Amino acid sequence: MDFGLTGHAAVITGSTSGIGLALARGLAGQGVHVVLNGLGDPSAIEKTRAELAAETGVQVLYHGADMTQGGQIAEMVAFAAERLGRLDILVNNAGIQFVSPIDQFPPEKWDQIIAINLTSNFHAIRAALPIMKAAKRGRIVNIASAHGLVASPFKSAYVAAKHGVLGLTKTTALEIAQEGITCNAICPGYVHTPLVDGQIKDTAKARGLTEDQVVRDVILAAQPSKQFVTFDQLSGMLLYLVSDAGASVNGAALSIDGGWTAG
């Protein structure tokens, strides 16, 4: 399907691996020039960047902005607009996790998660909006989580941050509703990323279970479908939201979680 995005430009935070890279691939495959951002070995990042550019024929750039530093985030947005000549799409995807009871939760981990998972979204949106307002068109998509809608124990900072992302999404949507810009959130359930794959293997060893048992009874216990959300499914929702077909969707928290938050 052609979503009419050829020549558009996007910034995707946290996009050197996992969900963010899959979303960048989805956009690049539709002719969108992209700026990647994230952590990793510099040579591996350059290899990913070059391969994506060669596969899709679009411009693929990289900016190493630290998601805990508002000034660097603003510089990344300005870099994208200057190098690509426009900025049509902002995808706030960067995120980290830490699991601990609240009374044992390290304060520095709380601060780090709030900074990366929530505050970075604010800084990126703040920097992108003047560019999008001048163009009278823009699409902002925040990657929240099923944990933006429901809670789980031992994930206080992550759950608080993702609930905050939804509040930020709604407020932004109301402020820019007449500017030709939309702001929405995607709320995925579990996706089979390399990080989750490691958790499956570790849990299987620790509990004496098969990996299939871990997937069904531990990782996907909350997802009635018992199926992981796929990268293609996430990309499909993103492409709809950033295309003209999604122009009237604004301020929405769109679940893609196999029924997790339906109950």
C-alpha cells in the first residue's frame, strides 16, 4: 500500500534496534527520509544506517542525542530539519525499564526512566512544533505502552512515565488541533524484541521451564491472544497515523496488545 509519504522526513528516537528500528524501516520503505537515534556500537550503527539507505534509496542519517539532555534533543530536531529540508514526522520511541519494589527502587533509576521515557518526549515535541506549524502539517506519534493504560507491580517508574506520555499526547493534540498537526500514542503489548528474547531464555533457565512455557505463561500471561505484537503490525499502525488517512485521529491512545487492556 502506498501511504503517500514519499519525500517526507522523520525523526525516530531510540531507533538503532528493536521497535524503533522496525518503525524506521517501515517509514523508509514508504520513501520517508529518516534520522536514526539511539545507543550502540558506532560501527554497528553505521552499518545499520548504510544498509537501510541502500535498501530503500532514501536519506538515512544518525544523530546521537542523549535522551536525558533536552539541549541535545533540540539539536537533533534542528539537525533533521536542516539536513533533510523539512520535518514531517516525529516518533518518540526511546525508553528503558527497571523492575523493583517501590520501597527498594533506586531514586537515580526513577529519575533516569522519567527523563528518557517521558521528559524526552516533551523536549522533542517542543522543538518540532515550530517547524511543523510553519509547514501547516505534522505528525507526532509517541510510543507509549499497554502500561500507559494499566499497571503492573514493580514497574512504578515505567508505568508512571507511560501514563504521563498519554497525558502529554492529549494535551499536545488539543493545542495543535487546528494547525494541521496531530499527536497520538501507540500502546503496544509485548513485542518479540532481542531484549524480550533474552528475558525468555533467562526465565526458562531460572524457573526450569521450556521457552514456550515462558512465552505463554509468563511473558504473554496478560495478552489474551497469546501472540506477540509484530513489528509489521506496529509499522502498519504508524503509517496509518502519519498519512493523510489518519488526519482526523488526534489525541488517541491506540492499543495494539492482543486484548491485554480490554478487560
